[in-house]
Amino acid sequence: MATRLLLLFSFVTLLILSSISPSFSKDQNGKTKPVSEDDDEDLRFLEEAHDDHNAASHLQYPDSDQFDNEDGPDDEDFENFGDFDGSDADQYKQPVVDEKDVVVLMEGNFSDVIEKNKFVMVEFYAPWCGHCQALAPEYAAAATELKGENVVLAKIDASEENELAQKYDVQGFPTVHFFIDGVHKPYPGQRTKDAIVTWIKKKIGPGIYNVTTLDDAERILTSESKVVLGYLNSLVGPESEEFAAASRLEDDVNFYQTVNPDVAKLFHIDSRVKRPALVLVKKEAEKLSYFDGQFVKSEISKFVFANKLPLVTNFTRENAPSIFESQIKKQLLLFATSNNSVKVISVFQEAAKLFKGKLIFVYVEMDNEDVGKPVSDYFGITGDGPKVLAYTGNDDAKKFVLEKEVTLDNLKAFGEDFIEDKLKPFYKSDPIPETNDGDVKIVVGNNFDEIVLDESKDVLLEIYAPWCGHCQALEPTYNKLAKHLRGIESIVIAKMDGTTNEHPRAKSDGFPTILFFPAGSKSFDPITVDADRTVVAFYKFLKKHASISFKLEKPASTTKKTESSGVKDASDSSFDDVKDEL
């Protein structure tokens, strides 16, 4: 009996000592060390449900989960603005297209067609792709017009022929390659019949065409939107060779040559002018551009490149590639409704003449629901306009707003400052909230510096999209984390709508993107949070990375409940064991 009582006393003593003694673990070298408070911290209370009106969302999400992905609706189109499509693929209904002259390729016949034909254009497409559906009638018409020429236009369903798509590095749809003797290069031109035909003829033909009769000259001027005519001393020889070499550098303009004074006159060249002479004729506001440089291919090509675009290009789906695939990356965009554009478009055109070859001038019709409105929303331009915005292109996608009236002098100064990189970037922003007292702080473009870049705070920022299903799923967890940490003065839990707000320090690869900005280190890039999307995982991340250490107090009711439950469970279990032993 004494032995059993001694055993019972020893067990109870051991139980008491273990409850008040530090825990130990082994480090990476195998030495024993005390377990830190963080390692042994009971964090179960963080995941407990709570009912608190302060944790209510600041977002009003749609009920639909139609965009259940982290990148968003057709996000590639918005990031790669040169391939802009402001709506989903359902906008395009499968057109009825006569594709009798388009060769269908598959794994079985692909190599055979490429090997047996010197020139082959291949479109890699996907049936569901809206851009591919829009291209289909243009591509088919080009194939029909080129029938009988030494070229094949073909298509291949890349969603079915995966190995071929991977072999030719198909990253998006449509991807169009042109094969010459089996060697391929991407097609860089516009997705229209005329552009495709012109480009291919240059690749398979001599590069320049002779015009000897007035009938031929009239046909060319009637059917083509822009042409180059060289008025030469001879149709063969050094002048013609230099002219032909220049033509191969410009894919989307046809080059013609003549020695006939009457033909030259029809193209608005004075027959008495000193030859060689050169004119670019366009069906635009600026109809004629005369060349006055040295007659060599580099100078001719430079002249054509600078003058071939309209003074002002109306932004449409069809001509978007000519704008954004141009060697000239910097653009000035005029945003205005159709009614308000009348009074400024002529001024905009006059300004465009001053920057030929340096800037592309683009008009966006804001009340055009198909393209103009989505483009305006993308750039953060609201109202009726007129508003002028400078854009650097997709490489760094910086935007600058003309804050002054749209006059020729202001446009000239604005364009010059844009070229010389003297402008301050513009970023989209929602209005700054009148109150911002919630557990989750609301960040917009215009208060980003104040909240996120505050050096005295460790800031966790979620960049979300209202339509994003993953963001909606994360919201309760994020709110719960903010509720638990609201008493920690050094930590800010924040969120920003990435579709309506921008900041150079808030770059996201998709939605949601969660970034951490440590206190005292705001000049460095933020840390991308890749932890599990649970309250405990976020809390552990913050404990590890926060510049300012903090201690989270457990709620009193939870602590008492946990301690009471823990003692009871341990006691019951221990004495049950002792009773069994006895």
C-alpha cells in the first residue's frame, strides 16, 4: 500500500513540475534548448469563430463566381494592351466563313505541307478564342485572294495539336508564323486581309511593282489605302535596286515605281521635278508626304516609317496591332466622346505633325461601348473629356495626364516633356475614404504612401479584384486576422482594389496578391506572402517577418476556457491512469 501511495505521490509531483517547467527541444546540432514561446504557442483561438460587426467586409462582392480564377477576366488582354479586348470571347459569335482555300493542318500532314511548299503561312488558333474568330474571315479572304500565287495559307487547332503548339512556342492565340523553305518567323502585321496580302506579296515577290499605264495607276490609288511611288530615271539599275531594298524593310506598304510623267502627275508628283522623286499617298487627313532626303534604302525606309501611319489613329480592334506593334512605343491618346471630339481633333492633328516618327497620336471615342469605354476604364479616364494622356507602351506602362486645356501650345510642350522624360506619372485611384476605422484599412492610389509606406508600421496588403472568387474566399480569414491584431499599434492589415487603383510599389501578378512591407524598410521591394491562407499561417508569417516585435494577448474568456479545459482533461486522465494502476 505504501508503495502505491508513493507511486501516486511521485506521479502527481511529476505532473505539477512538467506544467511549470520550460519545454526543451533539440537544435540542428542535436543540443538541447528551451522551446520558445512562439514554438509552443497555442494558436487555436485564432481560428475560433466570432461574431463582430467590426469585422464586416468593406467590399460588396457580386454573387456570381463567374470569374473563379486568380488572374481575372481575360487579364492578359488588359496587361498586354496592344492586343486589347475589353470583353470576353462570347462577344464573338462563330462567323460563317468560307475557308475553302485555307489548308487544315494536323500532326499527320504538317511536315509534308511545310516541306513541299516554299512559302506557308500557319495560324495556330483555338476554337474558343475571340481574336481567332475575328481573324477567321480576314484570313480566309486573304487565302482566296492569294490563290494561284506560290503560297499556302493554313491553320491548325493548337488546342488539339498540343505537341506542335509546344514545338513552335505558341503562348497565345492566334499565333501566326510564316515559313520560308521550312524556316519560320512570326507574322508582325495587322489581322486584316489587306495587311496579310500586302505582307505576303512582299515576301514572295520582287518588293516593287512597275506602273506603266494610267489605268494601272488609277486602280492602285482607288484600291489601296496607302502606297509609295518612286518616280525614277529607269526601272532597272541602282535607283530601282535601292528602292526595292527599302521596300523589304516596310512590310505593310506597297512600293511602286514609274518613269511615266503622266503616272507621276496622277500621284501628285510634278513631272518636271528632279528624279528620283518619291511620294507617300494615304487616304487620310494628311494625304501626301514628299521625300526630300538622300535616295538610299535607310533614308527611304525611315521616311516611310515616320509617315505611313495616319496623323491621328482612331482606336479600333482592327488597327490596335498597328499602334502597339509599331517601333514607336510612346503614344499620346485623346479621350473624348464623339460630340466633344469635334472641337479638339483638328488641334490634335496639328500637334501630331510636330511629332511624326517620334510619337503615335491616338483618338479613343469614350462613348463607344465596344472598345472606347473599356479602354477608358483601363486607363482610369472618366467623364466626357476631352482628356489627353501620354502612354509609354507595354514595357513599363507608365501614364501621364495633361492637366491643362487641349491647345496646340500645351500639346507641344506636353509632347516634348514626354519625350524627354520630364513628366510625373499618373496612377488610377478611388476617392480616399472619408473614414477608415475598420480592422482592415482601405488603401487607394492616393493614400498608398500615407498608409503602406509609413516607416513606423509593418503593413500587410492584399491587392484584390471585386469579381475574384479567391479574393471572396479569403475575405473572412483576412477580416478575422485583422480583428485579432487590431490592438497591435505597429501592425496594419490593409487591402486595395487592384482594378481601380495603381501604385508603382503595388505590382500584382494576379488576384489576390498579398504583399508585406516591413517597418523601416519601405525603400526595398515588399515581401510576397506565399503562406497558407489561414489566420494562423498569416500570424506566424507576421511574427517571423515583422520589424517591430509584438505579443498577442489571448482573449480572457478563451484563456480561462482553455486553461480550465486543459487542467480538467489532464487531471481526469492522470487519475484514471492511477486508478488503473492501483
